[in-house]
Amino acid sequence: MTDMPSLQLWLAFQIILEGFLLALVIIFFLRLRRLGDSKLQTPEHLETSINHFITESEKLSALFTKNLEQKKELSLSLLLKLERKIAEMNQLLERAEKNLSKTFRNKIPDPISEKNNPAAPESRALVLKLAAKGHSIEDIARTSQLHRGEVELILDLDKQFNL
């Protein structure tokens, strides 16, 4: 993207050169008009002035042509870079979408096969069995791979309903 200011600079330069050329044409016509009014100028002098103006105009034209070619090359280069970047971004986007879909597929819990479900009868039975043996809540949580709060909830519910 650093080529954009360069392209703008070239465009500004071309506009300035075109303005300069227009100013030269105006000056040429003003001098030509003065030459027509003045009888002191010789045809040879007028021919020399016209030849000089034509030579300068050809130089400016060649410079403009060169600038246009450079701008064309720069534009093509920028377009190619942009196309490459778009292709790279599309590949990254596809890769990210694939990874994201895999992640979501792996993150969706399966209630039937989930091992650490505190509501599962196996988890409840393990917590109650370990509590009956006198294990601490931390030991029960670590062994059953449940959170401390889940273990406490199972034990409290068991006390309430199995008095």
C-alpha cells in the first residue's frame, strides 16, 4: 500500500507539467500576437522561435509519455500485488473457517458420553461413596474431576433428601 502515495505524487507531477505546457502555449500565442503587431521581427527570427517552441514541446511530450508508461507499470504492479494479497487473505479465511468449524464441533458437549457430568448417576455415586469413606471435599473433587461446588451440591442434596 506504500505505492499509493507514489502514484498520487506522479499524478500531481503530471498535472503540474500539463499546466506548465498550457502556460507555454499561452505565452507562445501572446508572443506570436506581439510579433504580428511588431514589424521589427524578421521571418527568420519568427521561424527560430517557432522551432524552439516545437523542440521544447517535443521534449515535454516525450517526458509525458515516459511518465505515463511509468504510471502504467506502477498500476499493473499494484494490481498484481493486490490480487496476490486478496488470494492470500481468502486462503487464510478458508483456513480460519475450517479451524473454527472443527473447534465448535469439538466443543459441543455430548450429554450421553460426557464423563464429568455432575448430574450423571455414576458421578453422584462416586461422590457419595468417597464421602462415606471420609474423604475431604477437595479429595473428592480431584478424584471425581468435578468442581468443589458441584461436590458440595451433591452432598447437600443427598443430606436433604436422604435423611
